Amino acid sequence: MYDTGGFSIKTKTGMPGMKRDCGGAAGILGAFKAAVECGFSENLHAVLCIAENSVGPLAAVPDDIHVLYSGKSVEINNTDAEGRLVLGDGVAYARKDLNADIVLDMCTLTGAQGITTGLHHAALLTNNAQWESCAVAAGLSSGDMVYPILYAPELHFSEFKSSVADMKNSVACRSNAQCSCAGLFIGAHLFDDYFKPSPIVWLHVDMAYPVHVGERATGWAQHYYLPCLEDTLPPKSCLTSHRSFLLTRLPSVPNTTKCAKHDEVCFTQENTFMWPS
């Protein structure tokens, strides 16, 4: 649950605050709890992919080769890229054991997320354009905002090329769409091949920066998924109560006391978008 970086250890200034590195799993758990409390009745699973990343005799070391649950082998070239290993197992489990046809993973995956989409918008990577649009609308409705990033596995997945395994766990060039590349590593364990059509809808959310403001956690994403599930929630009162709680949070976020016009519409209307069926 804590990320020291392992043998690729973080610096004395880079390690403090890593208690929030479990923010993705915490958000998923909170969102799952909220959906259940609101009466969501469809088939819904929450898979928590958690690990303690520290130095010890059983810790992964650079040059290790791991075979993940997908059956694909990974050469470790950065032990501080550990989250994607357990997430790779998580999405593979969702496909193989839960037979999921829609998979959404969420994590505090990269420092590059802040460079790519900033402090307040999580990065969204997906293989489906319609779901991408609706995921952005869900963020505007909930206040936990996301912004799409490049999905181009034909250009970026080669960053993980390995001579001794199916892939490495960290990129060769950190200047080549690093946030997208990190997400593609996870997707590689969901799909058999990026270059073959797949019926599985996949959304990857990297929320490394929106997970906190200063030294405090924000609880990001616990309300993000409720608009996604709105059509299947029986009582409107539950969803409304969660939105009311959201509105009380907004003043603590910089520059949101006066929302843009489209944000006002999303916050006040009951149905601002239609989630794909």
C-alpha cells in the first residue's frame, strides 16, 4: 500500500506523500460502495489491485522477468513502475475470470499525468470513441473531470520492446507520450493483440494529480462513476444527495466558484448525456 519505489528507490523528497498512491483503489472502492448504496442492480465488480512496493529479499529487482496472469512475460527495468504490474493482473482477471465486457481501470500511475492533463483533470485513455465522449461528460457532471489522451498503440507500444521478454515494464523514451504508454502497458494484458478487433470496451484513468490538493486527499472519483450508472439507479434521491455533497466540495477547488457555462448545465440538469448501452 506504500510506494518507496523499491530498488529503483525514490528520493528523500520524492517519497513523502506516497501514502496517497493507493488513491486509485480507494476511489474504486468508494465508487463501488456508492453504487451499491444507490441501488445499482447490474453485474458490477470492483477489483482492488494493491501492492507494497519496498526493498526486501522478496522484492522485484531490475532484470527480473515476471510472467503475469495474462501469460505475457515482463522484463523489469524499473521497480518504481510497479502499479502497472498488479493492474495488468487485475484487467486480465476481469477478462478471464469475471468475463467482463467493459473494463475500467483507475490508478495514480504516472507523474507524466500532471504534465499531460494538469492538476485537476485526470487522463483518460480508451479504445472506444463513443465511451470517451461519455466519460468526459460524466466528469463534467460529477465534478471529477477527465480529459482524453492519445490512444495510438501502433506508435507507442514499441517503447516497451524487450530482447528477453514480451515487454519491459517501463518506456525507453520518457518524452514519447509517456502517460499514454503507461496505460497501454495495462491494456496489453487485457487484449490478446492491440492490432486485432476486440469486443471489450476499455477505459484507463490516470488520476495521479487530482487525487490530492497539497498534502490532503481529495476523494477523487468516488462520485465520478455515479453519472455513468444513472440509467440503472432506481431512486433519483440517492444520486441527488451525492451531487449535493459534490457541490459542497467545489469551493475548495481553485477557480470553480464561477463555472463555465457548459459546467453549469452539467451540474444542474438531471440528464446531460446518454451512456452507451
